[in-house]
Amino acid sequence: MPRDETTGRRTAQLRLGRLPGYVRRPDLARRNSEDGRAYKKGWEVRFTARTEEEITEIRDLVIAAGFAPARPFFKGHQLIQPVYGMAAVQAYLAAREAVEAAEESARSRRTGPTLGIPGQTRREAAPAAAAAAAVAASAAAASARQAHLAEQQACARAVGSTGGEVSPAGRPS
């Protein structure tokens, strides 16, 4: 097999990891039981799509990756493109892990170095900082309420001592 065909197939398999879909695995307990011959479920990847154009793109990519797509079908409000076989499932899961690892490394590069707690990034520390700011704001609001209450009590005492007449500045006249 020429090198560029292998490279194209590997690239297509990696692109499969970005497609929305899920894996169905056989229930080995049912397969190994007495009525195991009646249990026909096998390994399967199901790619989901909303339109027939998406299904066509998925089919082309599956073929480029070296797998044989089965006939698509409707399930709910989605089109499903099944691909049968353990090799297809393993390729999809490996591609999915590669995509998730690449996204995780990109995410860690964006957030910068970790803080004091190992494994905690700046993004994870943001809620803690927001909570600290909220505590400080509530403390400031509480002290402002206390100051306002003290001012109201002083005004009430002043009104009581002058018979109800208070100057615009809040002092007894």
C-alpha cells in the first residue's frame, strides 16, 4: 500500500473522532449464556446527523477510513449511520481519545500554569475567586447596613429630642 494512501486513511480515521456518535458493544454475559446463539448484537459505531448531506459526508469519511458503512436509518429526529465491526469501534474510540487529548492540551495551554493546588488550573480557580469576592461584597454590604441603621437610630433620637423638627442636614434645628 503506498504511503500517501495509508496517511490518507489514518487522517480519515482521526477525523472520525470529531464526528458525533456513540458506540454499541455486545453484552458478553448474554452471548455466553444458554440462549447465546439467539443474541445477535455485535460491535457497532453509530454516527448521528441531522441532514442527508451530513450523512453523505460521514459515509465518504467512513469509506476513506477503510470501513464499510451500512445503510443509514432514522431514529427519533436524527439520521444514524451505523458502521459494524470491532475494528471500526476501536478506530473510533482511539480517534475520540486523540481528539480529547488534543483539546485538553489546548485547554491547558490557554489557562497557563497551575496554581498552588496540583491539577487545578486558573479556570478552576475562578469560582473560588468569585466566591471570595462575593464574601467580601456581602461583608461590605453588612457593614453598610449597620452604618445605615446607626444613622437611622441617631436621626430617630434627634427627632425625639426636638419634638419632630429636623433640619435638612439631619440635625435637630
